[in-house]
Amino acid sequence: MAIQSAGGTGTTNELAKTDRAAMAMVTTLFFMWGLLTSLNDILVPHLKSIFDLNYAEVMLIQFCFFSAYFVFAFPSGKLIEKIGYKLSMVAGLFTMGVGAFLFIPAASVPAFALFLSALIVLAAGMTILQVSANPYVAALGPQKTASSRLNFAQAFNSLGTIIGPALGGLLILSSAPKTTGEIRAMSDTVRAAFRVHEASSVKIPYLGLALCLFLLGVVIWKFKLPAFTAAGGKTDADTSELKTSVWKHRRLILGAIGIFVYVGAEVSIGSFLVNYLSGPEIGGMSVKTAAGYVSLYWAGAMVGRFIGSGLLQKLRTGTVLGCAALLAFLLVVTTMSSFGSLAVWSIVAVGLFNSVMFPSIFTLSIEGLGALTGEGSGVLVAAIVGGALIPELQGIVADRIGIHHAFFLPAICYLYIAYFAFFGTRDAKN
């Protein structure tokens, strides 16, 4: 990836120093998609109660949301090639705004299928944003500090994930949920009225978010950002062969698997936290109180990313990533082996060690791709589909053996990430 010179006649391989103004502006995008993604963790228990769904059914929320990454990642890469990073970010924000607005008719009906459709549109916009913003931040300064820079931006993504559950718990989970038995005991008329009333709680939050997304899209459009290309300083002759060989980069493929299992593990834990912590043998708390612990889970990721941003200035990215993955694995095993406060705090603490994983896997995977950086970014973002498949699989397992022991799936995911960090990146320079 390269930046065009002021005169537009040449390129350089990287910026000599971080463009702080551009970094600050693009960081707001990370905040917004973090907030919207974490609101899914509130939608899961809310819609489960309203529509009387089992775990496998309600996990269609995450399945549809994260499947959109797989569907739209490669078209997003093509969009970036045609209109550039800046306009792609604007397009992503506007598409997200439309998706957020669609929650209003979905809640007015209400219909679970319409909620899923709105989530797909929202995720399509978020996919465009991720494919463009992640490599853009990596290019906003020297290559050697790319992981540190992306960890810093992802810290504000985590700030959004802290505010999201807290906001959702306040505005969406404000009333005491009905039990399955109570809902099934209602007459058809009363049940329909109950669903309309409960579903309406999402209207104001998502309308506000839609307006914010449209406004932010206009601001990004008007802001003067550095213009990057994916040429990496190479000529067309240099890149013609590379353009056909993205799948030959072993580290990129291993990294894509790493993104797949990381997002799957993180989303699985976040999605089940409210129901898990409200279980009598674990936390025995109300769903509204449990939503606050979801915010703590994401707060750990924010704190860890600020710490990680500093550590990655001095330590090898693979070492930091591997140690974080092993500690996350041990915490998941601990919560599976315990009850009460130990089970509560060990699973919440996983968020701290999730912190450095996505940005570290991402930058290790695209390092040295040159002209293939944009295409490689598309591959990695497509791998976010792990957030669709692994939570759905965990939902199926939880329906059979309970939530408590279904966490063995995230544990396996963290072991793979440790493998990638220590062995899959041996040819990495950092």
C-alpha cells in the first residue's frame, strides 16, 4: 500500500510518521462499529424472550450478521479498487445507517425475520468499513508500528462495545423479561400486543444510531484524508503475477483461520454472557445486571488494547498474541470448571486478553503483501464469518449440554490462535 504524493505523480512505500489528524478521524469509525456490534449481545436475550426462541434459533442473529462479512467482503474489496478508501468508508457508513433505520419497521410488525434482514444490511455496511478502515490505519504511518497503531484504533472499537451493552441494557432491557411459561400462557391477542410493546424498545436507540451514522458519513466525506493506493510502490509489471497468487501466501491463510476462530470465540462469549451470568449456578443475577457485565467484558478489551499498543512498540507481535491466547484459554477452562463468582469473573476477564488478537492477527497476516494488501484485507474480513458459524454451533451444543460446558468451543479457538502466533508467523519480521 502506498500514499500518493501531494502532486499526485508518485508513491512512497509508507509514511515516515503517523498522520495523527487522519488517525483521529478514522478512529471514530472503529468506535461506531464496535458499539453496533455489541448491541447484538443485547438483542440476543431480548428477542429470545419476545419470540420464544431456543438458543440455536436466537443465534441466527449472529449468524446473519457475521455471514454478511463473508458475502460482502470481496465485493467491498472491488468497491475500494473503483472508488478508493475514503468514499468506501462513506458508502459503508450510509449503508449502516440504512440498516439501523430498518429496525423501526422490523419492530413495528414485529417479525424476527425483519430484524435479521435489518442486521444483514447493517453488517453489509460494516463490512465495507472494515475492509477499508483496517488496512488504511495500518498504512497511516511506518510499517513497524502498524500493529501498535491498529491496536490503538481497536481500543476505541472496544470503547464502543462498552457503551453498546450499557446503552442497550438501559434502553432495550429496561423492563423485566417474561419467562417462557408466562409467554406461552398468554392468549394470541395478548401475546401479539406483548411482542409489539417489547419490540418497540429498539426503535429510539436504532433511530438515533441511524442519524449518527448518516452524519458521520457526511463528515468523513468532507474531511481531507490522505489518498492511498494498493500499489505498494510497484509498477503494473511488477504486480501482474502477484495479483493471481493471494492464496499462495501461507501466513495470510493461517491468519484468516485465526480471524475466523478469534471472532467466533469473542462473539460466542459475548452472546451467551447475559444468559450465562443470569443462571442460578453461575451469577444468579437479572438480565439487566448481567448486561453490565457484558460491558465489563468489552471494557477489558479496551484496556488491553491501550496496554497492547504500548507493548507492541517494544515486543514481537507474535509473542504478545500467543501469550494472550494461552491466558484466554486458561480463563475459559477455569469458568467451565467452576461456579459462582469465580466462573463469573474468569469468563469476563477473557475480554482483557481478546484485546490484542484481531489487530495483531490482521497486521501479521497482511505484512509484505504489497499490491495484494487490499485483496488480502478482503480475505481476512471475509473470515469474520466465524462470528456467524461458531456461535450458532455453540448454540446447538448449549441446547444439548447446557451453556456452562459449551464454552469448550471458544477454548479450542484460543489454542489455534496460540499456534498461529508462535508457529504460523515464523517468517514474520515483527
